[in-house]
Amino acid sequence: MYSIIVEESFDSAHFLSGYNGKCSHIHGHRWRLLVEVQTKELQDEGQCKGMVVDFTQLKKDLKKLAEDFDHCLIIEKETMREQTLNCLVEDGFRIVSIPFRPTAEKFAEFFFHSIEKKGYQVKRVSVYETPNNCAVYEG
Ligand SMILES: Nc1nc2c(c(=O)[nH]1)N=C([C@H](O)[C@H](O)COP(=O)(O)OP(=O)(O)OP(=O)(O)O)CN2
Ligand SMILES: [Zn+2]
């Protein structure tokens, strides 16, 4: 089995609703994503001969997904009052609402399935929320 790993990152703010501690407050991270894709055999012809997949293509695909979360406030749906949300939007802040709690684990799962949907055989996605904290999702 062969695998390759690419890395991408995005900067955004979030908070953990219902969390008893400092992470219940809006705060920011540079989220670091490591995506590992695998194949049993390397490609045997063409531009990608000798490769699992082209790093360049995989990085492009991952970057597109990560960009959706860059420089915004990530909010788990229904964890902020409608009125507050509307004010933030009216004042021009970029809000991204997601249907899951914005933890490193859930982001790892989200990016795993998002990359998989693009046709890659994903082995593992690791998400660093801080330089020292990492969550891993494997299919
Ligand atoms: N298993 C998880 N635990 C926590 C998550 C998570 O995604 N998965 N997330 C958080 C918070 O988002 C928090 O920002 C990170 O926690 P923490 O390590 O406390 O962050 P700091 O960088 O501020 O650490 P210090 O050592 O206190 O500076 C919490 N838990
Ligand atoms: Zn956090």
C-alpha cells in the first residue's frame, strides 16, 4: 500500500456551545489539516506515472474545501440567537454555519468525507486545532 500526505490550513474563529470553560467563548485557531490518501498500486502511465495521485491536484482540491472556512466565524447551527446572528451578518461578518459541533474531531471527519467524495481513497485526516492538539479520523 502506498500513501501520500498533503497539508493545508485555514484561520477562523469558533466557540463550543455548552462547553464549561474558556472554549465556550469566541476564539480563533489556525486549523492545520493533514490528509493522507492511499492506493494499492501506483499509477502506471501518463502524467501521474509512479504516483498515488498528483500532490498538486490533491492540494488544489483540499485548498478549495479549506477556503470555505477561512477568515470567518464558524457556528454550529442553532447555538446562537437568531438576533445575534442577524446583527453579525448585517455588520458584514462572514459566518459559516455547520450542522456539527466545531471540534477538531468533527472537522477531521468532515474533511475525510469531503475529500472522499472527490474520488480519493482517504486513509486518514488529522486536524491540528493548536500546535499541540490534534484529532484523527480514519474511515
Ligand atoms: N477533544 C477535544 N477537546 C477540545 C477541543 C476539541 O476540538 N477536541 N477543542 C477545544 C477548544 O476549541 C480549545 O480552543 C482548545 O483547547 P486548549 O488546548 O485548552 O487550547 P489552548 O491553546 O488555549 O491551550 P492552553 O494550553 O490553555 O494555552 C477544547 N477541547
Ligand atoms: Zn477552539
